[in-house]
Amino acid sequence: MQNALPFLRSLFDRAVEVADPMRSLAAALPPKPVGRLVVIGAGKASARMAEAVEAEYGPCDGLVITRYGYARPCKGIEIVQAAHPVPDAAGQKATAQMLTLLKSLGPEDTVLALISGGASAILVQPAGDITLAEKQAINAALLASGAPIGQMNTVRKHLSAVKGGQLAAAAYPAQVLALMISDVPGDDPAMIGSGPTVGDASTPGDALAILERYSIDIPDSARDVLNDTRRVLTPDDPRLRNVENVIYAAPSQSLAAAADLARAEGVQPDILGDALEGEARGVARAQAAQALALQAAMPPGASPVLLLSGGELTVTRTGDGIGGPNAEFALALALALNGASGIHAIACDTDGVDGGAEVAGAVIGPDTLNKAKARGVDPQSALDRNDAHGFFKTLGDQVVTGPTLTNVNDFRAILITGS
């Protein structure tokens, strides 16, 4: 179809739009509590969520920590910005401030916790004698390891003094309502932001096994924490009895909205799933094979087909380039399609940041490899070096959104027309 890439971009924009807290959060809010209300939060979408809360409730007391560049104007709630994906001192200082605020609450008070993806790094209070520098090094190693997000968050919980239900425990005996935007495969609330208000059955031994599996060295301070008394709360911990966790926005909703938009344009969508995991290049090869098979079976004059998927892919870094799972997926997809006519694709992170660059992702088409050749860029070399962002920057095919103020993880769409 003509204008394939603008069409794909419109689908991505729609997926982001329906997850915007200013459009989606109000329906999940209960009536404003009569007594004292404290709003806390962490994550890339948390400031926007706070803005949406104040649009309904008016100015509120509280503290929310978000990523640098993702702040929003609030009248009462304090907004602090910190680093992501590797934590920094600003996040640690703000987290300590949040814990102090919660410890002043009693059973008649209410806490509204706003949790979104990114909270695992932004909400930081290392357990035991672990230093911030040590926590940063472990986090960076996890990000480069190729470990799935669930395993990374298991480790993060057991090395933290606020994750795995510990933030909610700090608020006990106050009533806690946690509103969440899911950015994890399977929408497990215990994994969103490493579950600061959710108990977890995993053990410190599980965390140690994950670190060993990916050959991640840890300092003695971290090993001491994992060999010491359990900190993460179990799901039946009495300090969680006043906590309600609600996921009000999830990847499935954004994919469904994109599918509806596609149907309105005469395109037949096929949602492959909202919880895909695995190495980005491996998933790309599999979806390329599926797209080519579908195209080969299309009768003349058939309507275009759209393959949609979400989830969180990973990259095991072996090169020195700048990349992310969405851009790497797009590059590997282009290589696997090898210039096949009639197939275009987009792969972006809905938070506007894909891996190591302030870039959401990239688009590809039948001319991607020819464009690369004309510009003297070797796509296979770029993939080998994990330099997908550098590759697409040279081609002018990056998708740059700036902060989207939400986060329902990866969005991938492959448009297939007759060859």
C-alpha cells in the first residue's frame, strides 16, 4: 500500500495515545478519600500519572520520582527527576525522602502509589551495605546480560530495601492503593517496577542463581545481603493486608487500539501476542519467516495483513555500538527479509527510549538494505556490533518521539501486502 510507513507510525502513535495517563487513569480512581491522602510514585510515566490525579482530585500532598526529562507540572505533588536505566544519587535521595514521608502515616491515612516501568532503577535504596556505585555496576551488568526482565527484577528486589513489597511495608498500617501501568510480559504486578507494593515468593537463593547463570560478579556486600535474612515480603505478609494493586493500562489495550485503527483502514490485523520475550534478532528472524510465508500465500487482490506484537525483547551485548531491542529487531528483520517487496515494519518502545539512546525505535521497508549500501553502511556489521541505532541514524529511519510520558513496552507492527 502507498504511504506504508506513515500508516505504521500512526498505529504506534495510537498505541501510545491510549496509554496516556491523562486519557486513561481517571477511570481507575476511586472518590477522593476523606482523610489524609499522600500520593507517591516512581517510573517513566509516574509524573504524568500524578498530573492526571491532580486533574481529578486537585492539589495533593506527595512525592513522585520520574526519569530525567519526564517531569510534569503538578500543583501539590513534588516531582523529582532521576536516572534510568542505571540509578543515580538523585533517585536514592528522593527514595529516602519518600520512605520518611510514609513512616509518618497511620491507619486512618491513604497512600495512592503510582507505579510504571522504570521504577526499578528510579526507586533506589540499596539493601545492607551495598553502595550506590555497586548497585549501578550490578544493574549495568544485568542490562547487558540478555536476561529476561522477570529475572532482572528478581535480582533487583533482593538487593533493595524498597522493592518486593517493602515500600508498602513502610506505609503500613496506612491504606495503600497502587495504580500501575504494565510494561512487563504477562502483566504480573510483582514485576512492574520490581513490585514495590507487591509481595513475591522468590528467594535470595533464586537471585543468586540468576546472577550465576549470567556470570555476573557481585561484591561481597551484595553477596552478604543475599546470604542474610530475607527482605522481600511474601505475598501473605500481614503488612500487605491493607494494599490493593490495580493494573489499569497494559500492552494488550494498546495493541487492540492499533488493531482497530488498522481495520478501519482495510488492513487485517493479527495480534501475535502482547508478552513476547527472547533475543531481539531471533524473534525478528522468526517474524520475517512468518511474514514471507503469509505473503506467498496471499491471493491476488487480497487485503493487506498486519502482524502486531508487544512484550519485551532483550539484547545480549557483545559489541560496542549504540542500540536497543526495538532497533535491533528492526535491523535483524530487514536482513532476514532481504529487500522483499511489499513488507514494511516499525519497532518502537512506547516510552520513547529504546536501550541506549533517546530514540523510540526504527522503521524499515523493501529499500532499507539498498539505502544502506548507497550510504556505505554494512547492516550485518552494525548488527554484530549492536549498533542498530547508529545504522538507522545514518539512513534517517529512526523514530524519535521525545518523552511519551507512558510505558506499555515494545510495539512492533509488520505490514504485508502482495508481492
